[in-house]
Amino acid sequence: MTIVHSSLLQNYQLGGTNDEMISPSLAIKPAWETLLKNIDLIGEKELSSRQEDLNWHLAENGVTYNVYNDPQGLNRPWNLNVTPSLITEKEWIKIEKGIQQRAELFNLILKDLYGKRELISNGIVPLEVIFSHRGFLRQCDQITSKTTKQLQIYGVDLSRGPDGRIWVISDRTQAPSGMGYALENRLTMGRVLPDLFQGMNVKKLTTFFQQFNNLLIDSSPRKIDNPNIVVLTPGPLNETYFEHSYLASYLGYSLVQGNDLVVRNQHLWMKSLKGLKKIDVVLRRVDDMFVDPLELREDSHLGVPGLLEVIRNKNVSIVNPVGSRVLENPGLVPFMQGIAKYFLNEPLILPQIASWWCGQEKERQYVLDNLPNLIVKRIDRSQTDNVFVGQQMSKAQLEALGKEILDRPYRFVAQDKISFTTTPTYLNGTLEPRNMVWRTFAIANKKEYSVMPGGLVRVAPDKDKAAVSNQIGGLSKDIWIVNEKDDNSQIKSSVNRKSSISLSGLDDLPSLTAENLYWAGRYVGRTLMTARFLRMALKQISYVQLNEGEPTSEDLQIILRAITNLTSTFPGFASEEEVKDPYQEILAVILDKKRIGSLAYTINLFSNAYFSIRNLWSSDMWRVFGRIENIWKEIQDDPDPNIRKIIQALDQLITRLIAFMSLVEESILIEQGLLLYFIGLQMEQSMLNISKCRSMLVFELEEQVEYEVLEALLNSHESLNIYRHSYRSHIKLENVIELLLLDMKYPRSLAYKLNRLLKDLSVLPHSKVSHELTKYEKFVFEAFSKLRLATTAQLIETDKSKMIRENLDQLLSELSELLHQTSLAVANTYFSHTYQQNQLVAQNFNA
């Protein structure tokens, strides 16, 4: 039936399910009246504009969700719909109590399963439900923590059931995701659509996130005011990596990966630039099985060897505890009423889907008799396991499933197939009902659980789809708990905190963060210098073609060989065989992302390093980086990338890279890691400067050819105007060598960069330990000394028999090797992540 209230509701056609906005009597629910009035005041045209603003704002802030095997790439933009969903405070009070009850139940279940196991011994829960679930980790048996609650964070998926009440769909206890996305959704809605909030009295999220911060602080086993807290992430390829970095930045804690941490003397330590720093609390976003390769999955590179032993000794708190995945077990659902009566002596407040565990004879027979009408799941299914929807299966498939259930009945649970609620979603200029799932969160206080007054709503991507998932392209929505009175608390950009700031100084910088900053500097430097050189080469080719010259001219051949040497895309132009079409080879060097050394390959490395430390970057940097990605995507998608288009794209890329490099200095303090970025940048620019000069200055050439090559070199170095202003003369070799290599006052010269590099390296923690030079300082000092001792007269001397400037070639060769050794020494001193322990006995977790 179509509901007409305003022009936006002309096509609002209800199916046979409950709807959040429309009552069973087909009236608009009172709470939605004010929202619809606000939408009408904004107007259809302006609402579409605001939706575009939402999309732009989220893209500008770099809000992404990684979709595995997505043709659009890993970092898919986050989709937030302009219309929120609403829950009244009157209904919320009961929902909140139900969530608190369920969180407490799972806390007690977790404590019991790894403790006395009374639920099993008293017959409340069959032992097969627990022991056949891969989430039950025997290595965690009898492990407890010093926290008041064993389960600190609980996530629950909800929707309105067929009786009009809010039902529980599933429980999330291992590392519940969505909290950061919910906060970003609310903040973005507040910025873009403040007039939508008028008269709505929406409950704020401020207090909840303050309590979340206090939860982490209070979880410290040392019970101190300034515990060291880190957020442990699997890394930038994880689907919710944005949220990991977002929460780390919002709360002010270090974002670390497993290689940043190490176990020593039954304590957990973070590897910083200075040394080891004791960690008290870990907000875990790595799955249970991967946290400790010494005792759990030995092939894991995401965890920390020996971590479980630290936990056993109560020397670190893990939020949520390792082993809590066992609670994400649909096999527990049929027994939750009995568990509630056993632990709390009260019924469940929130209804749940009718479920039958197939390990019981009567229930199994019911499932087998009714397979076409049920949904069947494995109790410990992974993302790759199927959910069996009876109505969508053939007779043969149903028979095969029945046989599998009979073979291993304890592994299966069946549930009723019911229709959940729809919510109005603004799409294509109108409001449409879409199936929705709402995730909210409860966090442990000292006595009870606090529930987020809101959360994250996900709606189906298509009108006729019941499945709701971000991995299949679902949309997100904000959800508002609307109050009769105004909620006067204000959302703040960050929480008040009493714990120490982990990134307070260079000495405290996690080694992996430092390494990514260092390589971000190197990759952005490499991208910029490579783009400039390729742009110069294309202009030379274009100039030759315009004047009907031959692409085999000597000066052009030297430039082309320099491309191969600069990018290491061998054999390329360094081959003895002449390249028939230079433009096609350059095009491959620019666009072939699979070719090591190409510009596309380098940009990908730069992007990876950038995303690995995204929590450090400002919103302005996200905007510039987004422009870089867009420019690159456009040229890669162009079916006819001619020289003019490529040069224009390189112009835009270079401009954005320069803007990005300027913004880096505004986003991070020297003490917070900017120094590592500068060291990487100076190192890369110095090495590429040497490569260019060695390719273009070492061989003696005819006067006109040499002039063309020198001018091209100055152009690629953005130094032609500086040269003309400084020397006011015809371009001469000795002047070019002096400007690009020896000038101590010119920021682009090699001498200047080596001097800067020497000063920056002296600030690193190991450099300040004694008056002796470190290994990496010695290499740079030797390189700088050799360069300072060289004279222009010596460097331009030519061996007439070989037509080569041997002194210049030898110097540049020695400098290149010394810088290579410097890079290795820096990496070995600060970025060593090779420490590894192995299990004595291999274990199988695929039961």
C-alpha cells in the first residue's frame, strides 16, 4: 500500500513487514512527524544537495570501508543516507534494559565457560555447543582479568520483529565493529544537516564515549591514572581499518600492529624508537585465533608471540578478552532463556529468533521436517561459510543439507525465517522503505553496562533485498533516540582523558608507525621526482615530434636511458636493442601498476604507506590525497591517453603532491614522527638526484647535445629559473654541477640535503646516547665529507680515451652506495620486526 504524506512519500509502498515510520493503522508515527516536517522545510532539491554534501564530507574525511575483492578497490567510500531512523525514549528505556541484561548474561557466560563451567555441568547448555565451537580456546581456560567485568564491550544487532517489538538478531563479542562509524555518522549529520535536528531532542553520544575512555583506563592491571593504552589493528587491509585509526586518533592512543609489540619478562611492550615501553591495556581489533602465534595459530603475523602468558599473569588487559568469540555462537540462542533463569532468575527482556539446536533429537527432527521453511547455520560459521535459506534451495540441495545435519548434528542450528522492519531511506529523490538492521553497543562500568544511545543502522542496498551487509554494498544511517526534553550535553571533538598520550614524543613512537612515516617520505619524494622527470621527457618527445625530428636524437636517447635508470624499470631504454616506440615504453613506465618501479607502482606504495598511518593525517591532507587518487584514476581509465593528456595529468599530480608535502608539516609535530618523514624524503630525493646526475652528466657529449641534456636536467629538477637567475649565463656543465651537487645554500642541491639529513639523523634517540656517531650517521657523514671535499674542476675532468668523467662517476657511485648503507642502518636500528617464536607442537583449529 502507498502512503501519501508529502511529495517524498508518493512511492512509499509498504510490503508485509513492520515499518519504523508507519504504524499498523497506516498512520505516521508521532515521533516521525517532526522529522518529516523538517525534511519538507528543507525541500526535495535541497535534500538531494545535502546528500551530495554528506558524500563529499565523508570522502573528504577519508571515511572508508574495505570490501574484499571489490573491483572498486579496497577503500570504498562510506555511504551515509541523509535520513536517520528514530526510536522514542519511551521504547528506548526497555530496549536499554534488555541490552544491559544481555550484556551481563554474556559476561557471566564468558566467566563460567573459562572458569567453573557450571552451565555445562548443570545441564543448562550441552557441552557440544561449546566444545565444538572454534571460538572456545582451551588455551584460555581459567584465565581471568582484574577488571570488574570479564566482557567489557558488547555489540548487538537489532531489528523490529513481526510482533512490533525490537528483537535480537545476533550478538557481537569478539571485537565489535561500528562504534567509530556510528560516531562519525552522527558528527557528519550534525555538520551537514543541523536543521534536521530542530525540535527532535536527540540523545547525544558524548557521555558514552567518555565512559568508553574511562573503561579503557580503568581496565589497567596496574590501576594507575596514566596507563599506556594501544589500539591493536590487523592493518590497513582489514575491512574496518578506518574505524581502528579513527578511534585511536579520537581517543588519543597509539595505533599498533602485532609487529609493534613484543613480550619480555611476562609483560607486553611496545617497540618505540627509543626502546621498549610497557603496555597496560590493548583495545583489540585482531581476531582471537590470531593474537598469539606461539599458542594459537602459528601462521599468524597479526599477533604477538607469548601474549597469552602475559594475560595469564594479569600483566595486561585485553579488551575484549581473548576467547570471547565463543559467545558469538547461534547455538547458545535456544538456551538463553534457561541461562537467564539460571544466572539472573528472570526472563529475557528482548525477544530473539526462535532457534533449534540440531544436537537434540526432538529439535533435530523438527528441523529436518521443516527444512524448506527454516534458515540453517553452522554454530561457528566463518565469513566463507554459507547460510542455508530453505526457501531458496532445490530438493537435491535440501537433501544434501539434511544428510550433513545427520552426520554432524551438533554443528548446526536452525532458525525461523521472519521478516524484519523497514525504515524510510532517501534515494533517487524519494523516500523508500528498506530492510534495516541496527547495531548498538554496551560497555562495562564498575557495576553495570552503559548502552550507546544510538548506534549504526545498515539498510539493504536494494528495495527487494532482505540481506543487510556492508560487504554487499549496504547503506548506513544514523539512529536517533528522540526525547521529549532537550539533551543539553554536547558532542565534543575528543574526550577528556586522564591517561598519558602515547604519541607524546619521538621516543614513544611505535616502530611500525615510524617506519611507515619514513617510507611515506621516501615514496612521496620518489613519486614527485619521477613524475617531474617523466613530464620533462614527454615534453621533449612532444617537442621533437612537433619539429618533425627523429626520436633517435642523441640528447633524447640520454634522457630516455635516464628514465630507466631512475625508475629501475629495466631493460627499458637501457637495452642494447633500440625501443621502436619510446612513447609506449614511457606510457608503460607511467601507467603499468604491475611493473616494479613504474609511477603507478610507486603511487600504490605511497598510498599503502599513507593508509597505514591514516590516524596521523589532517582532514586537509585527506582532501588533497583524494584529489591525487582521482587524478590518477581518471588517467588510468582513459582509453586514449595521448601525450597531451598525460602531461596535463602529471601537471595536476605534481601540484597536488607539492600541496600534500606542505600539509604534512602542519599535521604532525617533529616529536610525533615528522622527523622520520623528513629523513625518508631527504634520503629518497638525494638518491634520485644522484641517479639523474649519473645518467646525464658523466658522459662527455657534443656541445649542442650537452646543452640540451643540461637544460632537460635542470627542467626536471625545477631548477632552470634558479640557474638563470644565479648564473646569468649560457648553461655550462660546471655551473650545473655546482648548483645541483655542491651548493650548500640551495635546498634542492645534494650537499644541502645531505647536510639536512645529517642534522635530522642526529636527533634520533640512538644518536643522542653518546658523543660517538651511530652507524647510519657515519655513512652520511662520510658521504657529506666526500661531496664537500670535491671540486668542480676535478668533477668535470674527462678521460679522453673513454669519453667519461671518471671522478664524477666514482663520486656519485660512492655516494649512492653510502646512502644505501645509511638506509639499511636506519632500518636495522629502528624498524626491525623480524623477531619470531614458533610453537613446539603444531595445532589444528579447523575442527
